[in-house]
Amino acid sequence: MNIYSVLVLFISVFVNAENLTPFDLDKDLNTFNNLNTNYEQTLYKLWEAHSEYIHHPLTLELQKLDKFYQFNYVDKLNLLNTYNNSFDNVPSAILDDIYEELPFLNHSIDNLKKYKQNTVYILIRNFELDDICKTILNYVNRVKYPFYDFVFLNDKAFDPYFIEKTSHYILSRINTKSDTLSKQLITINYGLINNDVWDPLNKIEEYNPSLNITELEEKWKTQELENVLYGGSRSYRNMCRFQSMNFYKHPIFKKYKYTMRMEPGVQYACDFDPFLELNEKTKYAFSIALLEYENTIPTLFDTYKKYPNLKYKQAELFKFIEGVDDGYNRCHFWTNFEIISLDWIQSYEYNSFMEYIDKTAGFYLERWGDAPLRTLAVVETLSIDEVQWFDIGYYHNPFSSCPGSLHARKLRKCTCDLFDHDKSYKPKDDEDSHEYRVEVGLQDFSCLNEWWRYGSGKEFSFKDNNNLFI
Ligand SMILES: Nc1nc2c(ncn2[C@@H]2O[C@H](COP(=O)(O)OP(=O)(O)OP(=O)(O)O)[C@@H](O)[C@H]2O)c(=O)[nH]1
Ligand SMILES: *[C@@H]1O[C@H](CO)[C@@H](O)[C@H](O)[C@H]1NC(C)=O
Ligand SMILES: *[C@@H]1O[C@H](CO)[C@@H](O)[C@H](O)[C@H]1NC(C)=O
Ligand SMILES: [Mg+2]
């Protein structure tokens, strides 16, 4: 692109911005649909032009970090932004206000720093704005102290309206004190993923010389005809690979220790806290476990068994995934809700396993999901007491789970109930209603039974040995 056409692009963006709705922007402007290969030239200028229209208080510093980019949204009151990125510089009167509102911190600045090492993480596309806003509203009302940071990642440019609206939902509260507190404490990070990381097939020779794009596309067509879920999709495969082995390499995550994954449209039916409820040893937490579709992973388990450093049957958690005849029972943690220790997922052990998996190209030859892959990595590298089951009401289309104990449901103020399994399937046109849910609990395709048996055991009583419900 020459200088002249770049200029024309910017000018036309600027001129048209006021006449376009955000969703027009999403569809019509190349910037939001093109692969992320030249941010400096496009996004930053576009953003500058568009930001006048939005009137937001953004700190506008697009940073290039190797193959990633980031910019942050903070309010004027944000303490870290005001006090040179350290709570140590924050005046004690302000800290005292914080301690009063967050009693579990026990007046300790170290606890405050620890609390702020947690972040929610969302990989998302611009058009999913409405769904994520519903989920965020649900989250801020279910988590008692929802002052954790957020990380949004996207392989395309974020629509400024998306940033404006999501940050508004995260920061704003009805209660004035909470409202101030969220603005003081929360940093919202918006990160961008370079196309080289997101879509390795773009440089297929470099990625894996044995692959041929024409042949891959043929394969995907066949898989789609064979009803392999998302079998025809290249972007879904990129997503699975990114969630398996790349998201945590974004430099944004350097300042965090734990992250909870959130997806647009999910619902939390009970009070919970993703980080205060973590056990000391926990490195991985999940809510739902179920069976993977067989036709998405025909050769995954055989590949796994050939991993050179394999623990396999020596692994403490192996029984959770053990099938008949040396096979895989297809149990996996459902990764759309997961809490991850970043030290663990950034470890050499985790990453050498994923790199081995990636070299076999199963992400693209078949349609390996990030859920079974995460599960195999958990089994290989963690012990039973490092994995925690979060028995909270959780719903991601079409499955839900609800605490089995009435006592827990009352304490957590759950709005879910345990369903009569035969009645839990509802007609398709009722999809949005609360009832259209398949309660996973004890169904055949649930793997909670396996977890109770071979994992941490069955615990229906509500644990209140944390500071959450004081
Ligand atoms: N930026 C970006 N995010 C994506 C892309 N594909 C999926 N995602 C996100 O990745 C997560 C998983 O994708 P989903 O489409 O929800 O996949 P799923 O949960 O297996 O299936 P459904 O929710 O049933 O569609 C969600 O948070 C999506 O928003 C993509 O191409 N680009
Ligand atoms: C802010 O922090 C940087 C790096 O930590 C340091 O070099 C600088 O002197 C600090 N500035 C103030 C005003 O404290
Ligand atoms: C890829 O495969 C197709 C069909 O088998 C073949 O025609 C083409 O030459 C191959 N491309 C490369 C770069 O090897
Ligand atoms: Mg989803």
C-alpha cells in the first residue's frame, strides 16, 4: 500500500465515522476484518480519528510487543496509572478506604498486590459485544468483590465502540463506593494478536512443510460433510490452537498469576469468586467435565501416547481419562470456564508438551479442541490436589451445571435447580429461555462421575473456609 492510498483510507474513515453504527464499522471497514499484519499503519490512525467521535478517557498508547500489541483502558482515578504502577506509592488514606471495602485483605498491601495479580481473560470478536456485556453484568453481580482486571484479546482490530461499552460495564456500579473502587483498581487490557501467531497456515512452509493448503481445505470440506463439529472452519482451528498454546504468551499476562476464562453468552447462576475460592495448591480449576466428540480427535490419543517424556499411566490423574483397550475415554474439562495458574501454563513442561502436539499438525489435519488438549496436559503435568472442581452454577450453551447440595445452592443464592434429566431438553425455539439447558450432572456424557471417583472425590457440602462470605 502506498502513502497515498493510506491517506485516502484514513480520510474516508474519518469522514464516514459519524454515519456508521459500530456494527457497520465491523462489517464495512477493512481494518476490522483484515488480518493483523500492519497495525502501526492502520489501527492507530483509525483509532485516533474515531476516538474524537467516541469521547472516551482512554490512555491511548498502542504498544507493539513482539508479535502482539496492547493498549489499556483506565479511568482517571486509576491508582496504578496515577502512582507510577505501584501500590507502594499510593497514599495511605486511599489504601485505608480500600481496606475498609475489601475486608479480606486484612489491611495488608501484600494481600492487595496479590489480589490484583488475578485477571479475567476473554478471546472475542467484535460482533459478540451484546453477549459479552450480558455476561459481564452477570459476573459483576455474582462476584462479591469484582475488582479484578480484564484482558480482551482479538486477532482483528477492536472496534472502539466495543472498547467503550465493555469497559463501561466492567467499571460501573450502582453503588457509589463500589463504582469509585472499580475505577481506582481495575485496568482493562485490550490486546491484539499478530496474524503470524493466530494463523500459522499463512506461512505454511515455515509452520509445517509437510502440509498443503489445497489438501487441507479438501479435508475440511470432507470433515464438514461428516458432521465433525466446526470441521469446515479454519478460524475455529486457529482459535483452538491459540487457546491451547499461545494466549498466555501475550505480554499482558506478565503481570498476572492466575486467570479465569470467560466467553460471550455464558451465565453464572450462583455467587462465587474465581480467585478467593482457589485452594492454595490449585493450578487448574474447572466447572464442567464431559465427553469429547470422537470424530474431532481420531488420532489424538495415539499421538499423546507417543510423547517422548510421557508419564501416561504413572500420572496421578490418568484414571480420569483412561478408556478401554489402552484408549481414551474422551473425558475433558470444558475450557470455556477454567481458572489457570499462569506459572503452570507458561512452564517448560506444559509448553514442550504443546509444541510436540503442534508439530503433528493435528490442529489442522483433524479438529483437535483446546479442551481435550488442556486436559491431557493437566493429566500429564499436575497432581490431583492441584486440580480443583468449582461446583458453581455455570451455563454455556447448551450445557449447565448446578451445585448438587441444597445447602450450597442456598448459601450461594443459586438461581439454578437440578433438572429432571428427561425434561431438560427443550424445543429449539425456546433456546433463550432459562429452561433450555441440559443439566450435565449425572448424564451419560458427563465426566463428573469420573472426577468424583478418580479426582478429588465427591463433595456436596459447601466449603466456607474462605473469606468470601464473612
Ligand atoms: N478473536 C476471535 N475470537 C474467536 C474466534 N473464534 C472464536 N473466538 C472466541 O473464542 C471463544 C470460543 O469460541 P466459540 O465460538 O464460543 O466456540 P465454542 O464455545 O466451542 O462453541 P459455541 O460457543 O457453541 O459457538 C469465544 O470466546 C469466542 O468469542 C476468532 O476467529 N477470533
Ligand atoms: C516511576 O517508576 C520508574 C520505574 O520503576 C522510575 O524510574 C521513576 O523514577 C518513577 N517515578 C516516580 C515519580 O516515582
Ligand atoms: C498441493 O496439493 C495439490 C493437490 O494435491 C497440488 O496440485 C499442489 O501442487 C500442491 N502444492 C504444493 C505447494 O505442493
Ligand atoms: Mg463458546
